[in-house]
Amino acid sequence: MTVPGTVLLLQAAELATEAEIKLATRLGLPLVTAEQLSNEAEFCLHFTGAGLSLSILEDKAPGPFTIDFNSPKLLRRSGDALQKQLLGKALGLNRHQGQSVLDATAGTGSDAFLMAMAGCSVTLLERSEIVAELLSDALQRAAQSPAPVSTAVSRMQLYCEDFLSFNQETGQYDVVYLDPMFPEDSRSARSQKAMYVLQRLLGKADDDEQLLLRGLTLAKRRVVVKRNRRSPLMPGPEPDIQFKGSSSRYDVYLTGLS
């Protein structure tokens, strides 16, 4: 479902491009120029030189948000062995290579990309149509990059679907990965553009317990939940293992094969 108050901003005042028309049709968004923006518009999607971008239309808002799998920061992190990072340890990559992972709350897709760079095959689910379009645009751009980026994104498959209604058989994925994304400390989110923009766009969901229980029925080996270090546990069973960092932690729920 698209968010009320969202518009698709034309690159220029002339006729819309084919890409803009197709995107507006898919999302059911009005096409407007900068001069046509009304005070009722809260967000706008627009194509920039960096790719499809999302902006908050208010004073002092952060600049346009674009997903980029070629970002230097992400590539630096992917260059370090994921098995040695907390995420890799939580996934069990030191024991199981080439796992199948269902990233049930894909968001910006950065963790999914790191998993794919480490050799995992990753299915990404994103229930927001707008975020899914940002992800799709990023995947298409990254697919044109040299290896290893293009190789990694070839292992990533995106679906615009809600995990709670996603129709898949139990045990099809080694790991179900959950990142509710929104920490309780709003100052932490404000310091990160991606976190802040998506929190403003989507709000805070209240289905943590349902997500965990659904994950436990689908994962062959484990469910991994990413949390703020100080966040409470998800409602439901307690995790079997925890990996804690300076700002985040990973709660691991074993479901069968270790």
C-alpha cells in the first residue's frame, strides 16, 4: 500500500519520462512538477543521478534517500569476512556456507547484500510498495556493476509481499532473518538518514510477536532477529544465543538443525 501524501516528482517541467510514467502507474501516484507540489504532500519519489530517491518534504529534512549497493561504506564492510562479524556469527556462517536466507523485513537491503556477498542465496520480502521500488531500482543498478557486486545481487530475489501472508513451505529456508529496524531511541534513528526516512514513511509496526512466531515455523535451522542493543526481547520464546555489539545485538532462535 502506498502512503497518503506521496507524489512522484518529475525530473523536469517537460513531459514525463517512460520510467516515471510506469512507476506512477504501478504505485498509483500523481505525477507533479516542483511548481505543482502542494502542502499536503509529505514525501516524494523522484529519479536523480544516483537512482530512484525518496525525500521528506519539510524544512530541515535530510536529503534524498537512495539505496546503493555500491556505497563505499557497504563495500568496506563486505570486504571483511562476514563469518567474523556478529551478523555472520548469528547466521552460523562459520559452520554452514551458502545458506538460503529469507530476509523477511528487507528494508534497505544492506544486510541481505552482505549475506549475498558471503555466498548466501537471499530472498527479500518488503511489504511497502515504495521501499520495494527503491530496492528494485538499486538491484537493477547493481546488476550492471562489475563482480563481485553483480554476482552478489544475482543471489538476491525481491518480492513485494508481507511476510505474515507469504505462502512458503516450512523448512524451505535455512535461516529466517528479521530486522524490525526501528529502535526505541529516536535519537539513534535521527542520526542515520535511512533509518529516519523509513521510520517517518512507515511508522512503527506492532507485529513483532507474529513475525517471530511465523519465522519459527519456516526456518530450517534458525531465526535471527536484529535489535538495538538496549531493546527488549521480542515477545515470545527467549533466544537460545545472543551476539552483542556496541549498538546492536542479534538474538538467535534455534529451530532444528544447528
